[in-house]
Amino acid sequence: MSLDFEGKVAIVTGSGGGIGKGYALELGKRGAKVVVNDLGGAVDGSGGSLTAAETVVKEIQDNGGDAMANGANVCKQDEVKNMVEQAMEKWGRVDVLVNNAGILRDKSFAKMPWEDFVTVVNVHLLGSALCAHTVFPIMKEQEYGRIIMTSSSSGLFGNFGQTNYGAAKMGVVGLMNTLKLEGAKYNIHTNAIAPTATTRMTESLFPDDFKDKLDPKYIIPAVIFLASEKAPNGEILQAGAGVIANTYIMETMGKYFGTDESFNAESVAEHWSEVCDNKDARRPLQGGDVAIKHFETIGKTEQNK
């Protein structure tokens, strides 16, 4: 089964280097017309240059593909709007959005300047939301779209010194969880990738003997899959070192305490192990599933009295 992108148009943010460059090159190789978006700034988001994006475009074109460079800041609405309009004017559609642009400003929470928290959240979360919001009506009209959020194990599970980054990376999962519902009837699938790789942003985090195994190229197959017509909807894929795993949120069946005066904080503390018992734990697929499960727990408890 070959996953080709002939006739498809893809926007890849932050694709002037690192993992994003790999995504753009592979999409171009598979026939997609690619908007190579990159602000061209430093790891912390400062500065900017279109040179990196133009270099990737040339590489795609040299390999027989079609691409255009764009230096939009994903946090600025007018620039994102212009980027999407340019793609529409040139190619008439947008089929794939890979939200990959990001910055790091790591520091423990107590020592972190508030500006660094806001800036990182703006790029990763609001930038992803803005790009998705701009292409969503186009995808809805054409009844096809693939949106990929970039999450992280730092957001899903935490990482010291990355409260800003972690909050944003869990935030894009919440964004994905609702977009998967709103886009489903229009064949718009929204998923997330949580990559583990050595890039300019992460090269200092891993020991040297891990770096070869954590080459960014091992993330690319998962993202190409999520960008394709075969993509699932509403999944979080962990990818790194040749491993692909699925991550999702589970909820225990819980304990029904009743609603009389005996239900208090002390009773929760006393029965905490029952609350956390993961036997028969489930994966809710939307918010309403939680309430349904609660009433199922109530029903089972009442039947066993």
C-alpha cells in the first residue's frame, strides 16, 4: 500500500530545518505541493530569516517537486492568513497542515520570567490553533483535510524545567480532541505526534550514544501516515528511534459514594485505592462519555446492594 500525495497541498510550519524539514522533503517526494514555512529564528524564537525555508524549497524543486517558501510568524493572524491565501492562489486547495513550529525557553517555574511562559504557549498552542483555524474552512469546503498537532512527552507526562512547553503541548491535545469531533463529518482528521528526537532544540538533552538512534528521520513515517488518506482521527502517536506507540487518556470506573451526608472528603481519602483501581478502565472518546460512565458506575453499585 503506497501513500502518495499527488494533487495534495501541504503546509508545514517550522520546516526550514530539523524534523519539519524532513516532513516537507518527504511530502514533496511523495507528490505533495509544499508550503515550507519557517520564521528562521533562533531556538528561543528571536531573529528571523527566510533563507532556511528557501533552501528547503530548492531541494524539493531539485528533486522534481513543487514548493514555495513562507516566513509567516504562526502567532500573527495577518501573516498566517497571507500564507494560506498564497497557497490557495497558487494551488487552489490546502489538504494537510503540519503544526511543527516551536521554540524553547526552559527554566524552572519559580525562576521563569512570565514573558517566557506566554511566548512559548503562544507559539506552540495559539500558533497551532491559529493555523488550524485559518485552514479549517477550506478543508470543510473541500470535504477533506489532515491536521497534525505536535505534542510532546513533556506535555503528556511532564519534564522538569518545561512548564511553559509542557502546558502548550498538552494544550494542543485538548485542541485536537475537539477538532476530531467537529471535523469528522467533513473527512477532516486531526491527530497529534509526540516525537522523541535529537534536533537543534533537543540536542543537549540526550547522551551522545543515544543521538544516532534518535535521528529525526525516524519520526517522519508516523507523520506521513497521519498526513495521508489512511490517517486515523484523534490519536496521539509517540515516535522515536524506530518505535511508534499510541498514547491515550484512560479513566477508571471510579467508586460511587452516594449523595447523602456520608459523602465527604474523608470518605474519598478512605477509599482512594478504589477510586484509582484501573480494572475495567476505559478510554472516553468525547466528554459526554465520562458522564455516561459515571451513571454506569452508579447503576452497578445500586444493583449490587
